[in-house]
Amino acid sequence: MTDNNNIQLQQNQSTIDGTQEDRKNRPDISVVIPMYNEEKNIAPLFARLFPVLSSLEETWEVVCVNDGSGDSTLEVLLSNRAARPGLVVVDLARNFGQHAAVMAGFAHSRGKWVITMDADLQNPPEEIPNIIKSFRQGHDLVGTVRINRQDTAFRKTASRITNRIITRVSGIDLKDFGCMLRGYSREVVNGILQNPEYRTFIPALATFFAHNPVEIPVRHEDRAAGESKYSLLKLFSLQLDLMTGFSMWPLRILFFVGTGLAITGILLAVLLVVLRIVLGAGWAAEGVFTLFAALFFFIGGQFFALGLLGEYIGRIFQAVRKRPTFLVGKIYS
Ligand code: UDP
Ligand code: MG
């Protein structure tokens, strides 16, 4: 390991463990909320979240990460600081995406237990005490299953497929990886933070560090204001992150499909030769189209394969550059 890496690790460690003084003042719970253009949701969110937290026995902090919003999210957050002690605002240098923003929140959270949630009130803050109950029972990762999920049929189907893939790959049988209202123990958070992967999917990564995970049902509501930040393209990119980040299966499937195509190709060639001999040259002229069809089929397969390989290579490239997952502009605490 190079000196540079050592220094970086030490720095990571000091943000994770904090100073002696810092450790004494640690809250029990950190609530981490990524925010991207959520100016209209902050007031209704805080109006429900802070009373819930105040009713707890535990001490707490709320770490809001402004993920390079183009609206007044940062201003609204900062204007809340005076009236809301315990609110920490982390302002990222630009938009890095939801999972990177959560990582930034993790890095600046100090709680023994960390709870993540969305800013749009799709995750009701009233469910937080249930997550804490699971922590008290000794669980170190509290997953959640959305009951009455308020999303489009397309999103639900996509999630179902995703969940099945992660379950297969990670071997940990959680039903719903998509809901961001989740709880992580400090040990799990530290484990996640030591994986500065350029692109990641936190609920899936967390399962690798948990010894005693549990899943509890939580309610799910409609987005309070604004639009979902996930376009079809972003969703697709997230699925690719998940697939390539946690599984080598696509590469293996590629191998099998490639082998299958090659065998089919050989059989088809033999068939064409036989037909040519049996039916004569007259048939062969019409057979041109059969050949074309076969050709396109194989070319298509090859492009698909190349694309998938490219996807992995692109990610390897990003990983070896060791770019930071997020860059903090300023911290207001
Ligand atoms: N978010 C973020 N950065 C982004 C996109 C989203 O911090 O680039 C936040 C967003 O503000 C919200 C959460 O991530 O708090 C979930 O986003 P959204 O509600 O758009 O996702 P959906 O509910 O449609 O999955
Ligand atoms: Mg949402």
C-alpha cells in the first residue's frame, strides 16, 4: 500500500471514529437524508420527523446531505438550523447521486445507529421507533419491506426483479432492497465506508457486513411534492450498478449464450450445406435471406456481448482511477 493510501485510510478512520472528545458527545441515532431538489418537502418532512425523534429516549442528530440541488434546498436547510438543534447539513460540491450522498452522510454521521430515509416523505418518519426496536433486540441491519407500495407498476416489477437478483447473488434473503428507510449499526456503516466504490448500492453492500439482519414491514406513501429524481435512464443505470457491482453472473451468462450461439451457427451451416446439396443451386439463391437472418442474429449477439464486456471494463476503469465517491463542499453543524 502506498503512503498516499495510508494517509487516506487514516483520515477515513478519524472521520469514522472521531476524537476522544467527539466520542463522548456522540448521539445514539443519526438520521441520514439525501436531498436533491427537495425544497418543498423539507418543511413537511421536518414537521413530522423532529417530533418523532424528540419523543425518543435516545439522543439523535439529523444529517441532511444536499446533493448539488439546483433549487433552494441548501438555503431552506440552513434557515432551519437555528430552530432545529441536532441538524447537520452536508453540502456536496455537485450532484453525485443518491447513494453517494448517503455515503457522504454516513461519513459525517456519529450515531451508534444510523437510519437512512428519503426526503420526499415516501418513508414515514413515524416508522423510526420500529427500526430502533429492532436494534434494541440486537439486530445490526434493519431492512424494511414496503407494504402498500405507492409506485408505478413498472417500478414495482423492476424492483421485484432486482430484489430477486440480489438475493441470489448475496445469498441473504431480504425481500425488499429498494426501500431506503433502513437502519445500520455503526459497525455496518464503518464497513460500508471502507469500500469507497465509485458506484454502489448501499442496501446490497450492507448485507456483506451484517451478522444479524432483520426485515420489518413499513408503510409507504406517495411522494409529497416534486418529481421522482429517477428517470428511466437513471433507473437502468442503477440496475447496471447493481448487476455489475455485485455479480459476475452476467459475464457467465455471456459465456453460455456465446457458446449456444456458436453451436447453433455450426448446426445451421451444416444444414445449409445439406440443403444446398439436396435441393440444388436454385434453392441457394433464395437461401440468401436465410443466411442474412442467421448473420444478423450472430452479429446482434456479438454486439450484446461486447456491450456487456464494455460495461464491466468501464466500471473497472472507474474503479482503478479511485475517484472519490463524493466531494464535500462545506459542513454546517
Ligand atoms: N436523491 C439524491 N440525489 C439524486 C437523486 C435523488 O440525493 O441524484 C434523493 C432524493 O432527494 C430523495 C431520495 O434520494 O430524498 C430518493 O429519490 P426519489 O424520491 O427521486 O427516488 P424514488 O422514490 O423515485 O425511488
Ligand atoms: Mg421518492
